[in-house]
Amino acid sequence: MSKKATDILSYITIIGWFIAFIFGDREHSKFHLNQGLVIFICYMILSILRSYIGGFIGVLLWILMIMVFVMWLGGLINAIKGTENPMLIISNIKIIK
């Protein structure tokens, strides 16, 4: 799989991320693979917390979920363009080295 296809697939669902990780160009796509994984983990944590917490904090979690969605969309657009622009909040989190 090419680098661009791996980059794009790393943002399309967690199953797409696994396919990109296993069959894709891992060496050249580490940036997007890492960023896609961090975005998925953040969204899952916020979803689980939001399902248990209501009220004002639930609304704040919902707003954070929208922010994560915007980061996901920005990452997908960067992958389509072929650029590697780090997201402000999650750029320092490195899961894949």
C-alpha cells in the first residue's frame, strides 16, 4: 500500500487504522498512524466518560468530542493533501515510535 493510501486509511475507522498499520507503509506513515491512533483513543475515552457523566460536565465532554472530531477532520485533510501538520493539543503524544 502506498504512503498516501496508508495516511488516509489511518483516519478511517479503527479497522482502517489496523489495516493501514499491518499492510501499509509503516515506516513513512508513522506520523499519521500515530495521530490517527491518538485521536481514536481520545474520542473513545470521551465517549465512555460522557455516557456515565451528565449535567454540565457532560456538556463539556460533548464540546471536547466536537474538538476531537475537528482534529480528526484536519488530520484527514492533511493526509489527503500529503502534508504532516501536527495538531496543537495531541502533537506531543507519541504512541508509535
